[in-house]
Amino acid sequence: PPTSLSPVPGTPESKTIHTFKGETVRILSTGPLNIIEDFYDTVTPVEDEPRPMFDYRLVARVRTKDCEIKVHLHDGYDWVATRKAIEEQVKAMRRKLMKIRQLLASGQVPDESVEETHAMLFNSVHIGLPENVDEMEATELMAAIDEELGDDAETASISSWQSMNRPTGPSKHAALPSSKSTRFRGKKLTRSKHSRIDVCLYNLEAEVDKLHPNEAELMSRVLVKIRDLEIQDHIKTSTWKKFLTGMKTDSKGNIRETDSYMARVELKMVKPALSLEQEEARLKMKFLPLRLRVDQDALDFLKAFGSFSATMNPSPPATPPPPSKDEIFFQRVEVFPVALKLDYKPKRVDYKALREGRTIELMNFFHFDGAEMTLRHIELSGIQGWETVGNTLNDMWTPDVKANQLVDVISGIAPIRSVVNVGSGLADLVLIPIAQYRKDRRLIR
């Protein structure tokens, strides 16, 4: 049936305000609609304001969208010279350990060569005995040598006593090439067939602008936005398969927005004065809450991979060298707060590092389950070099977490986490009825 509009009484605008099915309707015009054909062809376009950043000063401009980048980290060594150097050092170390064992078995005291029963090759490969060998008794030292030689006898290169007893005549086994000559501690020295760690960047967008020099303060701008960032763990002994992912819901219950970027990094190169040749950088970084599931095997692999040095026996300098003038100078660095949720499974403890005062080694005594922390907002200025930026951020975040968030971190330790969950449940059992009673004066709905 047709319906009609009824005017609202008692208002000065009762002629133009009506009610329709409980809704208020304002009538702007009572006349018919006048449709103008080709109206937009007669409208004068409005000129956009000029954008000088992308005007004559622009030298180069690059845009990428919906890119996917994967970085595969493999175990082993690609260069033949590196593998050969490791094999030779392992053979020399085995001969030395066998000599020390013979002296200990005959009741003699080894000479000063016992101090050289271990070595760090290429700053990432440890061969020989543990570093605390000087604190071992004779029986403990023999047991450590037996363990080391036993492992190498099964997986590493041929030992010295085997080479002395090798038959001179032709034989079936002598004609075959030794497949154990490129293995160390059960692992091949050649590059592994499958990657151990994968760094995956999904839906990456990048903007790169190079501007004409000597025109203004801004020289270039790089903006990188990553929709999803993952670090996948393919080590067989690891507990989890994903080392780092994003959190769908943070500790406060906030849900990640659809199509939001997990990481955003902006780097601008500027000249404080046009007369200067050297450029300075302004860096901004922003991350969504991150979820970490760290297995100690994966962490050790990343540390060894990142600390590899082209020099076989690099000697650490007595004092850290000053930053080079060629390194980038950061005029300003800003890092927005980063929320973290951590699971960590330790498997071994480095007691020598503890004796040297490295308190971070205490983490390897505890299994963390859902430990939460927030890396606070930091602004830095006047820093030279990427390494200095990383060290400075670490030096500022670590004391802040220890001083202000230690309770949240400790509550993530597995035994304590169970107590916290039980206590939280008991608190809800009491607090929720109280809140309900204050709301409507009833305990049961």
C-alpha cells in the first residue's frame, strides 16, 4: 500500500521535515529532478598542485609491487680452499690429540701444547676440545679426547695411525675415492642440498627516488614496505618450523588490520649544506608485533653463519677500531616500539661464557613459553655505521627490559608460566563475579 510523509508538528521547519516509518526525513526540494546531459564535459578541470619532488629534480624513479623475495641460508662451504683448509686443520688437531692421549695413558704430563687443543677456524668452526681444557683432570681430559677422536673417526677425515697402516698394494677399497674426506662431525663440508634457514618476504613494495644533486637538501629516498615477513627453520633438530612470524593478536587483544604492513623502513639521504660532499642519512623503522619461536640449534646456526670470516684465524683487536669515514653517517634514527612474544628452547649451556660474565648465557637454563616484552621507542642522532646503530639499540633496549619488564619475561619461563596461568584463572574466578555484581547487583544471570 502507498505510504505518505507526515509533517513533524511544533517545529518551525515543519514544511520541510517529515517522519517516514519512524525516521526523520528532510525534503530539500519539492520540484522534479532536472537531469543535465553531458554535465561533466562542461566542468572546468581543477589543476593539481605541482609536486616538486617528482618534477625536474627527479633523476631516477623505481617502483616495485607485490614482490616475493626468499633468501636461503645453507650449511657448508662453497669454496674448495675453505674446505681444504678445514680438513688440514682437523687432521693436524687429531694428530696432536692422539699424542696427548698417549702421554696421559703412560702417566706423563703433556707439554705446553695442551693449550692448543682447540681452535676457531674462520671465526665460525670450532675444532678440538672444549676451551676449558686447562681445568680438567687427567681422567676427564682423556675422556674428552676419546669422545673427540671417536666422533672424528666415524665422520671426519682419515687419522694419522690409519694412514701409517694403509696397505701399499692395490685393493678394492683403495681404488675408491674416500667420501669421508669432506665431512666434519657428521656433516659434509660442501654446501648442503637443502637450506637450513629461509628468510621470506611476501608482498614487498619498494619506492626508490634519486633526485638531482645540488638542488635541495633531499638527495634520495628509499621506502620499503613488507606485508608479511617470515623466517622458516628447516633444521631437523629444531622444535619449531617458523623462527619468526607476525602476531595475529597482541597481548592486549588487538587484532592485526587487514592488508597492514608488517615492516616499514624509510631511508632518506640528505645534505645539510649543498657545499658539503658527504651525505647523511635519516632512518625510520616500524614493525608490527612479532612472534619468535627460537630453538638453540637454529640460533647457533645463525650466529655461526653471520660471524664467518674470510680469514682462517682472525685475531680480535685489543680495542675496537673506530668507525671508518666511508661508513654511512646517520643524522637521525627513529625506531617505533616493537612488541615481542618469545618461545625459547635451550639445549646446552656455555659455562665458560658464564665465568667470563656473559649474563645472557643464563637464558639457556630456562625454557621460555610466551614471554612478552616491548622494545621501546628510541630516537638516536649523530651515529656512524650500521654496526654502531645495532649495538646502540641493543645497549638501550637490554637495560630497559631488565629494569621495567623483567616480570613479564620471567612469567614466560615454563614452570612459572603454569603458576601464572593458574593464578590468573583463580583471579578471574573471584573478580568476574564481583564485577558482575557491581554492574547489576546479581551474581547469577
